[in-house]
Amino acid sequence: MATNKLRPSKQKEISTNNYIILVTIGALTALLVGGYFGIRLLSENFKNGRVIAGKLQAQRELDTKLENAKKLVENYENLSPGERKLIDSALPASTDFPQVISLVESAAVNAGIRVKSINTQPEGVAQAPAAAGLAKSYIFSLDVEGPYSKMTQFYKNLELSARPMKVSAFQLRGTTGTLVGSITIQTFYQDKADLNDKEEVVK
């Protein structure tokens, strides 16, 4: 049986081609592996850079908070007892409706009108939401009776009370000597400040 034999030059050519193919495959494999790990390394370096930047930003914010808190305490301690009382009652940490009733009744007595009732949630009026840390609105209404001149004085007494109050709407009827109706009033309160530091995961 006859067999085909390759000439030495042909065998050498095939061997060279195989070597080139193997070298090319090896180079491509090394390039792909190196590229993969290079990308991973760059990604980790970028992530570490963001972590460091985040820590520096958090440190700056903490320093600012501490400095502001220190100034706030110093300024508060420099106030007179009367000024401290005014600030403490101006924006409580809750609606503190008993205080509202007391201030309204005092304003009414000083003006010379009669408050017939106080409604904590006026019909059709929604309490306005507010973002955390900002003053929140609280709305209530009064049924009142009194002469016009004393009614205007009542408005002034409310707006000058220790706790900020604003007449936002009113419906009055009658004569100049005797008016009856309802008054819608807006006051404010503010939640306690959140001084806690928060954690954020760097992705």
C-alpha cells in the first residue's frame, strides 16, 4: 500500500504555521486576560477614589455641623431669659395645640371678643406637608363673635403673639357693631433637628 510522504520543506512550513497560530492564540489570550484584570483594577481604583472623596466630604459636613452647633449654643446662651422664652414658644417641636388655645384665648380677651369654639381641622382644609427640617404648617379655625373694631384688634393680637399665627381666611356676617363667623388661622411648628450622621454605600 502506497503512502504519501511530505517533503521536508513542506513539513517545516506546516510546523512554522502551527507555531505562529499557537503564538497568536497565546498572545490574544494574554491580551484578553490582561485587559480583564486591567479593567477590574481601574474599576477598583475608581471606586476607592469615590470612597475617599465621600469620606472627605462627610468629614467636612461633620466639621460644619459641629461648628454651627457650637455657634448656636453660644448665641442661645447670650440671649436674655425673655428672649429664650420667646424662641422656645415660637416654633415648638409639635403642634402643641393646648398652647395654641391658650394664646388664642389670651388674644381674644385682650381684644374684647368672644371665641365660641376652636376647630382643630377645618372642613375642606388640608394640612400642608413640608420637607424634613423645615417649618410645618398647622391650620385651625375659630368661631368668633364681636364688634368690627375689636375683631381687627384680635387679628393684630394673634399676629403679634409669642407663637407666629396668620389669619389666612375669614367669613364674617352681621353689622359693624356685632360680627359673627369663622376665622381660619395658620400657625407653624418644626420637628427636632436630626443631627445623626448617615451612612451611604459607594457603588
